[in-house]
Amino acid sequence: MKKRIPGTAAALAILMTLGAQASADTLKLSHVRPQGATIDKELHTFADNVSEATSGDVQIKLFPASALGDYTTVQERVSFGAIDMAVQPPATAADRRMQISVFPYLAGSWEQAHAIYGPGGIIRDTMAKLYDDQDIVMLAAYPVYFGGISLNVNNPHPASLEPNGIKVRVPAIKSFQLTGEALGYIPSPIPFSEAFTAVQTGVVNGIIGSGAEGYYASFRDVTKTYIPANTHFEVWYMLISRDVFSGLSQEDQNAMKEQAAAFEATRWETAAEDQKANEALLAKQGTQVVELSDEELAAMSKKVRAEVWPAILDDIGHDWAEPILDEVRQAEK
């Protein structure tokens, strides 16, 4: 015979159940790399740590390989809460000023990169403000690599700045297009999702816009030559919808911030070695990894800064960007 639960007890049991359901949030997190890639593994660790730190109140479900859409679409959807979280490059179409994050040859070393992209850095703080304008909270910066050039053909003069007739895919971002031209290539804006096929079918002969990690993860079968030209410093940002974040308890918000800071700090410790490891992986699978001297890299930087920076400043606003670049120059000293 079933026991009847008194009315008040039954009501209390229902409220407790509903409270437990309401307190458990499962957040969807998008990222751009395949399952099993370095960022995927690190985000699984981050998700586990968040779950533990919030006593299970906040669960994070990963959606790798842009399963929720291209990063430009994802950023827009995070801004109005249709997707909870993402770790990805900035979508400059939403705000052209976000090109400041991918300014070519902005940093010349990992130390300089940490000074401007790391905690308290001018680029990091600037990007946080730009995301805030889109109702997005930036929880962390994730340093990925210094960018390079992937080719499915041989470039006999990889350090030359003269026109070489090699057509390369670039993101539809002005800074990358102009950088490609300054380095002697013929840039062709092609969406990331179509880039592999474009190289494979000969529409273009290579790619500018990624680095060793990205080329090994997504383009190693069409990368015969890799030129580590340090074209830009790639940083992804950990984003969460402001509405979603505000909906968490203060305790859970604090836990998320703490775990995001730990996630970022760990990456700064390992990123440089990870770049070397991915260059080695490319070499192991048969890619010619070109070695450029400091003088050759300096010549590339000098030309791009002279020819490309003024054009990008015209695009994003001299008055807004020049004070930021002044702080970047201070970090170089």
C-alpha cells in the first residue's frame, strides 16, 4: 500500500525538485577545432573544473569543429544568448575595430605578446570593452600561435617581398588581405569552411591567416611548405552571453571567472612550446618547414607596418587606434 504524502510535504518535495533543476545550468560552448585537438582537450578540463567549482550547478557541453555555426555567426548568437559560450577568434564583421586583435606584426616575441594580450594588456582590455558593447562578457584570452603561411607548392624565395604569383586564401578581413599583398602574394578572401577545398582543387595555392596548429589540425594534407612568417599573433577569446552570465548566481559567476583565469594562465605557460610541437608535427608528416632569420622577419615586419598599418587605421579610426598602438610600442621597449 502506497503511503500518502501530506499536502505540505508533497509541495515541499516538488519545490525542492524544481529548485535543484533550476540551479543546474548546462551551457553550450562552441569552438572551432576538431574533437581531440589541444583546445578541445583543454576545454574539457575547464568544463570539469567549472562543474567541480560550482558543485555541479554549472555544466558545460562542448560543440567542437564549429558544429553550432561559423565563428562569425556564433559571435552574433552569443551576443543575444542563442548560444551560451564560445572560444574563438574575434568576428571583425561585427565591429571593424576588432581588427586591432589581429593587427599584423603587432608583437614580435612571446614576451611582447603576453604584455599586450595577457592580463592587464592593452589589447586584451580593449577587446573586452568591444565585446561588452555586444552584450558579451570576455572571460579569458587564449593565446594560440604566431601566424604563418601554408602552401601546397614550393616557394623558392620564401623571404622575398617581391610579387611571387602565388594565390592564397585569406580571411575576409582587410588586415590579412593587405598583409598578403605586402608579402608578395595574391590574396583571395574565402570562408574558412571552403578553404581546404579551395587549396585541394587549385583555386588557391595556399593560406594566410592561421599558424602551425591550425594548419596541422585542418590543412596538413594540403600543406607542402610552411613559412613561419609571424604574420600576426593569434588569440582566441572565451566568451559568454551577458544575459546568460548574469543569470548565474554570484558564487557561480565568481567560480567561472576563477576557472577561466586558471585556464588562461595555463595556456600562456604552454603556448610557445605547443607552437614548436605543431611545427614539428608538420615536418614529420613531410611538410617543408622553412627557417627564417631574425633579419628576414624584421624586414617583413617593417614593410607590413609601413604599408598595411596606415590602411587599417583608415578603416578602424586613427583617433581610436593610435593611443592603443602607442601602448603597444611601449611594450616593445
